[in-house]
Amino acid sequence: MSQPDAGTIILFGGRSEIGVALAARLAAGRRVVLAARRPDDLAAERAIVLAAGARDVTAVAFDADDTASHPALVEQLTADYGPVEAAIVAFGILGDAAKSETDVAHALQIAQTDYVAQVSILTLLANSLRKQTMRSTLIVFSSIAGARVRRANYVYGSTKAGLDGFASGLSDALHHTKVRVLLARPGFVIGAMTADLMATGVKPAPMSVTADAVADAVARAYRSGRREVWVPWAIRPTIFVFRLLPRAIWRRLPR
């Protein structure tokens, strides 16, 4: 697939380490919009994307959990900055796995940010991008955590399982339109999001990856027209084995 005509790249989750790294890889000659809470505090992220060759970087306010504000925001962004070449949906929280098992409010917060808010933004974007004349791509980040939910992080994992199913169905629904869904399924990512977890003594899982490695793989998949990408690629056959493990063994596995 040839690279699409230059349009705007919008990153929902303007502080996401993976999201910014990916936006930088797609930025050359393009306008980039970083959507995040506290948009005036995105100087470092703007500098990264500008250094990568973006012709302009704009920061706008975006509260993922305030789903009531999403329709107006998506309408404004597509009207002011369209046509949209790619929308990267990269916000989310890891949460505290132990706390989420007993604290209802915390469990609901993880579900709200990592699933409900994502469904909201993706549905609105799909509706809007269908109306464009140029082709566009929705880039969604699932996780190996959602492939088979583990006891060690089942609240977070369940949101990724739900998001994976939603994005897969959305991809099928958009198959005959000009909108493509690219679903990324990385393994354990060593970076800012997991730094606190690793500080507690949790060791990186086998086949862990960095944010830059994920961004490189997703950028390649984007340019080649793919709809799914596992990072690293060896995770895919591993998942097949995981799904065959008896539950008595599976429940004992660490994160």
C-alpha cells in the first residue's frame, strides 16, 4: 500500500510515550495535533514531534474520562484540522492491580479510561472519518494482557480484552469504507507506564518491548496497509500456547 496523501495526525493521549513516538514516525511534512489534559504542559512532546519533521504541532485539551465532551471535541478537531490521515488512540492507565480487586471505585476508573472512553472516541472518529474523501486510519492499542486475562492483573486485562474485541468488530464494520483500523497488540512495554510497577520488583515479562520498538513496528504496519500487528511478532504463536494451558496452571502465572 502506498503512503496516503498528507493529512493531519491526531494523537489522543498526547503524553503517551508510545503515542508520541508513533506520531513522530508519521509526522514528516504533516500537521500533528496532540490532545491531552493540560495542553499547555506538552512542550517536550511538541519538541519531539517537531524535530521529527512535522510542519506544525498543536496541543488541545482532551479529558478521556469526560465522555460527554467527546462529540464536540471530535467535531471541532475534524472541522479545524481535517482531513485526518490518522488518529492514534493511545491514552490509558495501568492502575494498581491489587487495589482494583477490592476497591470498586478504582476498578471502575480503569474500566472507564481503558475501555468506555476508548469506545466513545473510536465510535465518534469512525462516524466522522467515514465522511472524508481521503482515506484514513484509526490506530488502536490493545495488549497481550487482553489475549487471555491473567489473575495477576485481571481488571486491566479485561479492559484490553474488551477493547480488542471492539476494535476487531469496528475494523470489520469499516472494511468497505475509506477508514482502516490498525490494531496493535504489544507485549509488556518497558517504559513510563510500567516504571512504578517495575519499581516494586516486578520483572519484565519474556518478549518485553520498548515504546520505540512498538512505535517502529506500528509505523511499518501502517505504511504497509496492515490491520493488525503483534509486537514482537513472536508473541502471536505464544498466545496460541497460552490459550491451551489448563486454568489450574494459568491462574498461577505471574504478570
